[in-house]
Amino acid sequence: MTVRTREAGTEVRLLRAPVPALPRLHQIILPTPWEVGPVQIYVIEGDPLTLVDTGVKSLASREALEAALDALGYGLGDVGRVVLTHFHEDHLGQVQTLREAGAELEVFAHEHEAPMIEFFSAERDERLAETQALFEEYGVPSALLDEQTAWRRQAMRESPPLSEATRVENLVRDGDGIPFKEFELEVIHAPGHTAGHLLLHEPQSGTLITGDHLMGDAVPFTDNYYVDGAPDPADPLRRRPRFRGLPEYMRSVRALKRQRFQTILPAHGGLIRRPDRAIEDAILFYEVRIQRIERGLRTLAAMGQEVTGWQIWEALFPKADPVKQMRTRMLMVIGALDVLEAQGICVTRRRDDGVLVHEHAR
């Protein structure tokens, strides 16, 4: 059914019971200001009334959520539990809004995700300083990184905040259960897009709520950033410890192949009625790009030059804007080099200036 909000006139779809075996689980589609389009969240009727993710913090999103809940006979203040798949703004955005509307919430999130939720800020989300240091280590010129950081800071200043920090009452881990009257959702830790991304599995119906881990119309970028801690003494390069998102993503999405799902409920791209194909497509997406980066490494190395991650980026994306379009592509290059190094295909060493250079080992 389609619900029209009262004030803005915005239309939002409320899809009742997309999984017939779970008649009290519904999908709500909320607007975002981004090119990615709307975000799909889920409401589960029961005690407590539960949302899986919440949409961005905006007037249009709030009105759309109010209208959808009203169609089900509830208000914002009736929500008693929120389960967050991860901390990004289109998932975390309205938690504090719900609290301010009178909802007495318990928020559930993975233990690795909670610090980003409780200390959220747009700059913290962007990890500007950590990204600049990481990209410098992979050979991106400092002047370019300064320009990129300045552009991203300006964009943040010009955009209204779409989320805000909030409390997390319940930390969950892989294998934990979130109970409802008729069923239980099993938590699956699925790192890659973020360190603490989680999925929710209802085994009797074969339903999997995936956030951004698997989507109907896209594949998520994978993060890569330094974490606290001393360098691994077994690493001759004495590299700072990092969250290596692409290897983590490939492991976690491949692990899903061992289970049989009937329906995937993602945060973007409708419903997925062929889960096996969606899983294979996500794996293939990155396998093709890892192979492309391997070929780029092989070609540049064959020319007898030292190869940095930045040189691979330049070779693969000659038409991309290095200021506005570099970040996610560079994270993919670094992630692919992590995969290739783990496979013994890439050998990495450090130049005297501290930049990492790579050789093809085969």
C-alpha cells in the first residue's frame, strides 16, 4: 500500500508482510537526499515494537516514518527497540529523533559498531585524518590529499547533519539472539562495509535482513582504516594495524554460501527473492575488480618501475576526478592489494620515504 504524509505530500511505500511467514514484519521505504535513493527499514510489530534501522535525520524522513507507523496503528513514541545494522547516517539517523519524540528505546548494535554510534559525528564518519595518513602511505601526493580533505570538510559544512550520536543499551555479537513472541532473529556479524555490520537471520522462514551488506541494486564499498594498537611484530614492514574491509567482506559474504536463504530484505534495492544469486553476484563483483587491479599491478611492474597503490589508481581510473571521486576507488585498490598480498600474489616493501611499493610475485 502507499501512504501519503500529511504535511509534505511525500509518498512513501509501506510494504506489509513481504515475507508471508512473518506477517508482523513490514518494510518501510524512507527518502534520503542522496543519489543512492531511498533506504528500506523494517518494523516488527510486537512487544516491544521494533525498528531495524531508522533512516536519515530529516523532516521528510521523519514524516514518512510517522505516516507508515500511523498506517499500522502506532506513533513514533511507541517504538521500544531499535536494532542497527551499522552506524551510517541512513541507518542511525533517526534514533535520537525517536527518543526526543518520547520513545523509551533500547538500542541494539554490534559491539564493534557501538563506539561510532555513541560518538557519531560527520567528520568521525569520514575518518578524514586516518584516511589521509593511509592514502599517503600508499603514495597519494600530500597536496592532493590536502585538497580532497578541504573539499570534504566544505561539503560537510554545507550539508545539514543527517544523524547524531545516541546511546547503545545492548551490545550484541555473532550468534546472539534477539527475541520476539513468535520467532527469534539470529545476529550474524558481517564485517566489510563497516567493522561491526550485522545481519539478522530468521531461520524458520529463511529470511535474512542484510542492511548494506547485500543490496538489490548495488554492492557496498568496503572500509579500510587504522585502528589503535602496536604494529604486528611479525610484520617486517611494521605497519600500523588496520581494519581491512575488503578481505573481511569477502570472507563474510562467502560464509553466507554455506546457508540456504529464501528471502533477503536489504536496505536498498527492493526485495531479493534469489539470495544465492545475490551472494554470487557480490562475490563476483569484487573478484573481477581484484583481478583488474592484479593486472594493473602486473603491467606496471613489468615496466620495471616501483608500483604504488596511487599509480595503480591512476592507471585504472584515468578519467576520474582525483579530488571528488578518489576515496572509495582508492579504498578498493588498497583492499585488493591486501587480498593479493594474503594470497602471495603481491609482495610489499617500504621505500625510504615511508611509501609502500608493490611487486607482482608470479
